[in-house]
Amino acid sequence: MSHYKMPLAEYVYTEHFGEMNVAEDVYSSFTDKKNSNDQFLYVHGLLKEYDWLPTKSDGYIRLSQAHRRWRKRLKKNLKKLGVFINMDCTMANKNNDTSDQYRLRGNEAFKIKNYEESLKMYTQSIMTAEIDSLNFALSVANRSATLYYLEEYEHSLKDIDQAFKSKRYPLQKNYKLFERKGNCYRQMNHISIALEWYSNCLLHLNSNTHLTFVTKEKIKIRISEFVKKCEVVEENTKKINIKYKSFAKLKFDKNFGLSKCVEIRNSNEMGRGLFASKNIKPGEILIIEKPIAGVFKNSMWMFNCNYCFQRCLSAIPCSKCSQVIFCDETCLRKAHTSYHGIECSLVYPLKADPTVEPTHDLALRCFVQLINLMGVDHFCSMVRKYNEPNFSFDESSNNCFIDSTFHSIYALDGNETKRTVSNLFFMHCTASMMVSFLSLNEYYDIPSNLLGTVGVSLVHLLCIANLNSYASVELSKYIDKSNNNVSNRTATYDSVALVLCPAYSLINHSCDPNVIVQTYSGVEVTRAIQPILEGSQVNHNNFLNCT
Ligand SMILES: [Zn+2]
Ligand SMILES: [Zn+2]
């Protein structure tokens, strides 16, 4: 989002200090500082002086008055431009009333067979439902029905089990889930298991005292029809799903998925880049890799796991906040250890802040991941080493970028020296806000002697995220089924997340790109789209991916 062709946050700080009649002094003091450490500490002190930094009271992290005043002003101005911003921070909390509303909307969509919409609504209902509540049980059960009609039988089964596991699903309704389980297994051609669940369902009906005789008879007739169908084993055509799942099985090098036909080199004009080490034909795959870090674009996150980025339709929610989902307990646990433990209580109050951009979330994510991986002391010693004037990577081994996660993130270009003073100043302001939030967070402590180094590293990560991240696009899951003419179907792409990849980020930009990148269930695949001759540079154009 930009304001007067400037990032919103940059505009806010520039305006604020302009109105205070100190902008010029501030910028000249900022540029006069002798090193990046002093620059950061100066900005941090300045924001403190002008009441920009958040505080903590009654156990809650609160934005400062100046910050809140600006948020209000922005909200008003943007409203005039027709942009509505919801700044309600409580949205990140679980709330059964909200969950109810989403489920009702899901039910309405379900009734008119708009399964895609009901899938979205039920997922939102699951995310917002309070932990161990009836709401959660009802919503996963309803989602299992939607998934059944979307022919996502494995996901439907997973949701049915979630409903049972929650122990809150009403016993007298169990027959519905038994029947659905039978149906899923029948569709998957697991006939004997299907028959088992149908017979469980019939047993349950006999002992159910909540249903009338007539209703029970109706269900029994329906089930006997299904049992008959089981006897005629049908060839199950799972159409699109099979095609999609085959992508997810792509094998890639866990650390760095560079193909042998490319190598990292330094060129005088464009700095570090990726070069062809042999002739490459269009269609050849050059890189297969997982992003180092990624943050989801608001409306798309509910179908992809927040940890492994894989598409997942029967996801489980975070037990604390209502903002993220995961494939399963393993991803949830890994995410909590790696970053979400901190983010859960920290980042989401900021979500509603119009000056926080997705690249800021991404920078903070990189920082938190690295800190959790390395420990703050080791991290800071690496940052200091990196900032020494004579520091250089061991160029004899390009593996130095790959060997450690730190290098693969930190060695990316941030272009700090080429930025305008006002832009660099605003990166410092944002880093300063982040440092304050981190310091106020109960799970985390930055020793005061490391404040400068942490700030400097955040400025660098913000610049890296700003320069190297790109929107990861994925083929839409559902192709309009009503259109039977395959050749007329247009493939649509969803922009899923803002990601940072170690190898793809090494590729330089060109308006005549010779590669493109696409996402297959969280795996980024870079492919040649033009012949690339041995020795020439590989180039991408990120704007191709902008949707
Ligand atoms: Zn996952
Ligand atoms: Zn959470």
C-alpha cells in the first residue's frame, strides 16, 4: 500500500517529524552517525522521545498514543479514498460468537451447494472457535460434509476423526458421522471398511432415542442403498485431485535444490547472480526448493499450512490465536518452536496496523526463526562478524550460502547503500518498533547490551525482505467443473504467500526473463522459459507473478 507513492509507514514517520518541524535535523543527525549501531540507537531513542514506542500495562502490550493517533488519522484518510481498514485487534482472539456466525454462513452456502464458500466459512469457524468447545466439534463435522461433496474423502475422514477426538460432538448425532465415514470409504473403494461403518451406523440408530421411528426408517433405507452400491465396485475417478497430489511428491534437495546446470557467480555489473553452466532448454527445471520463510497473504492462508506451506483442506487451528492453521500436530509443534510461539502473542495485535506491511512480517519471521535456531548471543556475534568492513564469504566454496540458514538469509542483498535517507530512516523506525515489541513480549528477552546489534540486524532483514521476497503463486485448486470443454478452461493462479527463497533470491531481475517460478504445495519450482546458453545469466521478472 502506498500513500503519495511512498510506503505508508515511511509517509507516517516523514509526516510526523515534518509536523514537529524537526525532519531536517532528524535526517542530518541520522546520516551523521558513524556506524549502523549508533544509527539504530539514535532512531530508537528518538521514537521513545516522541512517544512512538509501545508499552505494557495490565499484562497487555499497548500501542503508544502517538501511534494510535496516527492510526485513527490514516483510517479516516483512507476511508475518504474508499479503503476500509479494520483495526480491531481483538480479532486475533478465539471467540465462540464469531465462530457461530461463520458456521451459520457456512451452512447457508452448503445448502445452495456452494461448497467452496462453505469450506472457507467452516474453516474460519474452526479457527475462531474456543478450544475444546462444542463450536469446534460442530464446525469440523460440518466441514467434513463439505469436503465429502468436494470429493476430498481423505480430508473428510480427517475432520470426522477431529470431531470425535474433540469429545464435544453430540452423541445422538454420531450416526451422521458413521454414515459419512462409510460413504468416504465407499468412494475410495475400501469396500469392507465402508460396510463396517454402515453397520456401526445402523447399530447406533437402533439405540438412538432422539430420532423418530420415521426418520430412522428413512436413514436405514438410504444406507441399504449405499450397501447395494458397495456391491457394484465402481472405478473411482478422482479427477483433478490425483493430478494435484502428484505434484506434491516432487523430490528436492532438502538444503538447496540447485540443478547441476546452474551455478552462483559474481558479475561486475550485477553483483552476485545465477549463471548457466551448460546450455539449458526451455522447460528444464533449475531449482526446486522450500522457502526459508513465508507469510501468508490475508485471504489465502486458510488452505495452506502455516508451517510447511502445503495445501491442506482439513487443517487444525492454533490453540491460542485464530490466525493460523496447520496440517497436523507435527507442523503445529514445529511452528510453535520455530516462530509461532512468539508471533502468536506478538504479531497479531499488529496485523490491524496499516503501517505494518507483509515484508515487515516476513523480516520479523526470519529474525525469530534465526534467534530460535541459534540463540541470541550466537546470532549477534554472527551479525557483528558480518558487519566488519573486511568481512567476505569464502568464495572458493559457494556452499557458504547453503551451509547455514544464517548465511542463506543474511547474505542476501538489502541494497542499504542505494536507498534514500528517508527510506532507510523508516526501515530503522520499523526495526525500532519491532525491538520494542520483542522486549515487551513475555517469552523473550533482548539483553540491553545487544539492543543495537539486534536493531541493526532487523534493519538488514527488513531491507532483504523488501528486495528479495516475491508472491508465491499456486494453481487454483478448483477448476470450474461446469465447463466441460477442457481446452476452454483457463488455469487460474492464487497468490498464496510472500516468500523468501535461498536460491531463487540469487537470480537477478530482467524485463526479458528466461525463467519463471511456480509453487506446488509449498515447493517452489524455477523453470527455464527460454533457451539459456552456457555462461549466460539466469534472470527472472517478479512482476510476472503479481496477481
Ligand atoms: Zn504442514
Ligand atoms: Zn497462534
